[in-house]
Amino acid sequence: MKIRSKQIGNPFWGLSLLVFLAFTAGVWRQSAWITQFDHYFGSRIRELANPELTAFFVHFTKIGNLIPLITFVAGACLALLILRKNKASLFLFINTVLLAIPVNTFVKELIDRPRPQFTHLVAVHSSSFPSGHSMSTMMIFGSLIIIVNQLLKNNLEKLMLNTLFIVMIILIGISRIYVGVHFASDVAGGWSLGFCLLYMSEFVFNKFGGGLS
């Protein structure tokens, strides 16, 4: 059975939009609750630090860098084209190249939040809010979740792939806080904005494009 956008997105889309707007306003105004939020979740994550976990996250977070992500998306789009899932391939491409990258760049430049003053374990070259890694992985792996749920019939395969993609989204976000280059609110903002755009894209494809199959 085809999973429609309203089954996936509502009411979580509206909640996600409110979350993004709340974090954006909080960051813009430098609200006290943002500082408290960042301190609480940042401390909980960084207090787990040990040499093995640091080595893992320093390497793992690079999965969300531009070149690895574009390479992965290109391979996934090509695989979908080979399987004759042209709409699904276009859906993934649009969400990654035409939405995630330019929208994240625009919002970063608009808010222009400085990076955390912790030791950065990886190199960064842009402002902090929202996290580009978190937003991009939400849109890429979220797109794959939607594609898998609509095109696969085997429930076990769906469960396994969905679990993998969700774990990737969560771990990439956590890694950005752990390596010291993002506040927790940056990650929450990236996730929530990514989900909003993902829902809108899916809605347009289902309503005007006849779905992904």
C-alpha cells in the first residue's frame, strides 16, 4: 500500500516547523533558554568523551561532509535510475542539491551565529546555525526512508533500512556536538528545518507528480 504524505508528515510537519521557528528566534535573540538547552545537552554528550569515542566521531562526522554526501547521493540516484525508479531518483536529487544545500547556506548567512568556543576536532568554514550536516542527513536519509517505504514490499527490509537511516541521522547530529563545532540547538534547528523541507517536497511529488513509483 502506498504511504501518502499526509500519513507521514502530519501532525509532525507542523510541530517541526514550530520547533525550527522557536530555535531560530531563540538563537537570533540570544535567549536564556537557548543557552540552557545548549549547555545541558552539550554537557551530556561531551562528558561521554574518551579516546575511542573521539576517534570514532572524528571519522564518523566526516560522512556528513559535502563530498562524501554528494558521492553517496550520486550513487543512490544512479542505482534508482538503473532500477527504473526515475521519480524516486529525482526526489532524492532535488532534496539534496536543490533544497538542502542552498537553503542551509541561506539560513546560515542570515543568522550568522558564531561557532562554539570549544576545541574544534574537525575543520569548519561557515557559521553555526543551523547545522548543515544535521539538515543534509535528515533530508538525504529521510528521503531514502520515504523511498523505501513507498517502493519496498518486504516489511523486514523496510524495518532494517529505516533503522539504519534513522541511526545515521541521529549519530551525525550527535557527532557535530561531540567534536565541538555545533551547539545542540544548531543540530535541533538543522533536523527540524530538514524535516519541514522534506515534507514539503514529498507533498509536492505526491500531489502533482503522482508519487515516487
